[in-house]
Amino acid sequence: MQACIRRWLARTRYQKEKWQVAASVVTLQKFVRGWLTRKRIAKLQQQEREAQLLKKQEKIRQRIKKEKDVKMEDGKKEKKNWLRTKLGRKKSSQVIKCFPKQPIIKKKKKKQDLIIE
């Protein structure tokens, strides 16, 4: 009789411990799954932020390039206008002579004979 009761107590203790181990494994799995999921979501969010940042950078680069192109076009227009005004002044009837005509020195074959016109 005493052996039957000890066997029953041992069996119940064993089943109780087995249930606790199973419950602790499930709990551990639950926490690990949660941790892995949070890690995966954080990685996806980081990738999404990087993608958005790259899009913003590309937009900024395009805007800067467009502004630079506009400035270059404006500069070219100013140069063209400046050149047109310069050429227009030269074509006008008023010709400004800045330098007097200088004499032309021609050399003959001999070094001693120089002709000045």
C-alpha cells in the first residue's frame, strides 16, 4: 500500500514538473519570437528610412542641378548680351581710335638699311 502511494506521488510530481518545463519552454519561445519580430521590424523600418533619405537626397541633388543649370543659362545670356552690345558698338558709325597709327618698319636684306614708312 505504501509503495502504491509513493508511486502515485512520484507520478504526479513528475507530471507537474513536466508541465512546468513545457510551460517554461512555451514562455521562452514566446519571448524569443517577440524579440525576433521586433528585430525584424526595426530592420525593415531602418531600410524604409534609408530609402526615404535617398529619395530626399536625390530630389535635393536634382533641385541643385536645376538651379545650377538656370544660373549657367543666365550667365550665358548675360555673356551673349554683353557680346552683342560690344559688337553693336563696334559696328556703329562712331569708331573710337584708342591708339595712334604707329610707323611700320620694314627690314631689307641688309641689316644696315632700314626703311621707315
